[in-house]
Amino acid sequence: MEVRAKKALGQHFLTDQSIARAIVDALTCDESAPRDVLEIGPGMGVLTQYLIQRADIDPMMIEIDTESVEYLLTHFNGMQGKLIEGDYLLLDVSRFFKGAYRVIGNFPYNISSQIFFKILDDKDRVPEV
């Protein structure tokens, strides 16, 4: 099964594994960083595959595309309870993270500004994007 990028969702899938690993490796890993990490729009899991390997974080993902949700649940063990099907822009983050959390993702171009504005609304809880 492969997920096809949907223009209406502004999807673009990162495929370069070295870039994906570098993005995930860039997350702070010292003891002052919160363990909770929210991945916005995991798509086919190119970042997810590296996030779930890290013992120093506790990742959650939110994905709006039903086809991508099905793909992630099929291809990655342990996604139950870690994958939220929905729209990040409508998400009440406090339902999932009680304290500080970090954000990571390969954001859709057409809504990247709205994503950052929502993150800024929660800037006191988000030390790293």
C-alpha cells in the first residue's frame, strides 16, 4: 500500500532518509527537554520511523488523511494510542499533553503559516519546533 499525495491537503512527502534522520536527530535530547513530542502530518512515516526509535522521547502523531492513518497503523507497530486522526488546527493539545511538548513535522506548504500561528499560541509550552 502506498499513500498518494493529495493536492487539496497540500501534501508533499519527504523521501530522503538522510534528511529525515537529520531532522529527528536535531531534536534536543538533554534532560531539560520535555519527553513529549507531537509530529504533525506524519504521512507515510518517514520521520515517524526515526522518532519511535528514540528512547528519550514519547512521540504522538496527528494526521488528517485517512489513507495515511491506515498506512501508519498497518506499517508501524505500537501506533494505537499514539496516532490521532484529525486536524491539528482544530486539536485541543491539552487533551494529550499536560505539560511542555516539542513539535516536529514536514508541514504542508499551504497551511504551514497557520500551523506556526497555532504553535505560537501555545509558545509557553513548546520550547522546540
